[in-house]
Amino acid sequence: MLPRTYEGQDCSLARALEVIGERWSLLIVRSALLGVKRFDGFLGHLPIARNVLTNRLARLVDLGIMERVPYQDKPVRHEYPLTPMGRDLTTAVVALMQWGDRNLPMEAGPPRRAEHLGCDGRVHVRLDCDECSREVRQEEVAVRRIR
């Protein structure tokens, strides 16, 4: 992992990877985007050890990506819905899924796809220019240091 002090890492991507770059964390977020909210549901979706899931959920809650909300009193049980910060990862998750579909295809085809809840149409991540509002192709993008 990158150092937590970010010395020499003046980079938004480096900070983001400290939060969601660990393998299980992003897969937990993906499962939450699929509608999973409960501990046993995450265990059913992921081949993850209980103690690892406990630790990752606690970290995602501490970081503000998920909430820990009781849904049962006896015994006390919790759900882990995404916060607005967690839902904001939708674009990143869909972009990584689509990158994997294009560059690491499975013989049987993609196992999931992003759909618009309003009309069931397929959702695609795209780049738009905030100056001219035009869609931008990948080869038209340059990442530049601004400070």
C-alpha cells in the first residue's frame, strides 16, 4: 500500500487507491451496487473470509463509504448501505467492469452489465468536455499537472 502520509504523492488517484484500492474493498462496493446490504449477503457474493469481511466493512464505514445501520434488535444485526460517497463510486466501478469486458473478455461473455433503472437501457461510461460539452475520445485526453 501507499504510505498514508502521501509524502511525494500529490495525486488524487493515490489518495483514492488508499481508500478503495484494496481488492476486497472494491468488490464489496460492487456487491453493494448490486443490492447487497447484509453481512451474510456479502459472504454469499464473495469468496471472502468472515474476519476479512468484518475488517473491510468496518474500514469502509470509517471512511464514510458505507453506513452501519441496525435492522434487527435480538440479536443485533446491521445492514451496510452505501453512503452518497459510496454511490459516487458507481462511475469507477462501471468503467472498470467495461474495461474488463473489452480487454479481458470471458468466453461466455460479460457476467454483468450496467443498466438504466428508468428504461433498462445499457449504461456506458463516457468522457465529456466541460468547456464544449462534446464527447471526448480516449486518445483526445491528456492528463496534466495543474500545480
